[in-house]
Amino acid sequence: MNRRLLYEDDDGNLRILMPSLEYQQPRETEEEALSRLAAGLLPSVAEFLVCRPENIPTDLTFRKAWKKGDPHEPVKIDLDLCLEIHRERLSLASARKIALLNHELELALERDDLPTQVAIRKTKQILRNIHEMNLTHCKTPEDVKHCIPRELREVWDFYNPAKEQSNEPVTPSSFSSNDSPGSRGSSNS
């Protein structure tokens, strides 16, 4: 099947079901198969959208900020949530960098290297105040994504959004003989 089912779970997270070709039964149209899949896997979901894969963003950096849109724009990205997510990631990266700097500061103290000590302390102060970083100039998720202070660039790669995404399609074999189709399935969060 070439289309995806999009719906929001009880927590407001956008879920994407990717049915496999195996799910479509002989002489069944894609629409019929999608309707059957939705009825079986999404009985408690009031609204869902059917869309093509090309209408789903490929950049997963702010996956948790995706919201269900409309048929013309099935996935909308909440910029305020992107900013919140980015600030959390900045804080995490800042804590990692401060831990590294603490070790470097100890070495500088042992060597009695005053210029290095001063530089490390200044960098640590900047990192402690990272939550105050001005992000008002960011108008798109792409702007937010690239707003990383130079003090954090070397530790920034710790975050890999691909780890959060699983692209396993829903197949009829996804269910054991004791499972009802509504009880479980493969959905991307």
C-alpha cells in the first residue's frame, strides 16, 4: 500500500501507521484495506487522515512536535513545541559539556594554568545560562535545528532522532492468532 494512516493517540502524539502490501487482501482496493485496518487497529480513534508518504516530513529532528493537520497538509509542526524540545536538548548537551569541562578544569588547576582556568570558567558560565538563549529569530523548525551555540557543537551529535523512529510496516503477521487487530500493531511515534 502506498498510503499511511495518521492519528493522534490519547497523549496528543501523532502516530503513523504504514500498512504493508501483505495487509491488502486479494480483490480488495487500497481504500477498503485502509478502512479495515483503521477499524481493526484504531477503534477508539475518532479521527484519522490518509496520506501519501511524500506528505510526511523526512527530518525527524522534531518528531515529537508533529501534529495531525488536514488533508492538504497532513503533518503540521508546532514551532513552540520545537523550541521547547530544542531547549531541553540544549540543557542536556550543556550538562554533558560542563562535565567534560570540570575534568579539564581539574587538569588546568594541577598545572596552575590560569588562562585555561579563566577560559573554562567563562565557558561554563555561558553553558549554565543556556536556557536563556534567545531563539525568537527562529521562524521555522529548520531555523531552530541549526541554532546551536559554538560551545556545544562538539557534544551536540549525541542526539540521534533516527533512534526514535521505527519504520516497521503493519502486516497481517503482526498479529498472533490470539490477538485481535485492535489490540496491537506497529505504529510510529
